[in-house]
Amino acid sequence: MSNSNTRIVNGVEIDETKAKELLRWLIFTETTNAKTKEKSDQQMIATIQKKIEEVVKCY
């Protein structure tokens, strides 16, 4: 990518916009779950992994 929102970190190309959106989503999801206790730790891990896979596939 030759986008100005990308950066190389440890040899990996990172889209900063997508990384920030993912971080925002993660904080919101974790905060909400901490209040509601709707999902167990294992369910949260699976949800987070699925979201990361979705974002990575968009590249």
C-alpha cells in the first residue's frame, strides 16, 4: 500500500486507521462486557480473534 496511513513496524505493514478503529472497538467491547458480564473470558477471546481476522482479511 502506498497510503499515507500505513506504517512499517517490525517489517509488518500497518494501516493506522484500521488499527485505531480496531482498538476503539476493542475498548468499547471490553468495557461493555465488564459491565454486563454477558460473555465469559473464552467467549471474549473468540470474539476478539474473529474481529481481528475480519480486519486482516480486508487487506
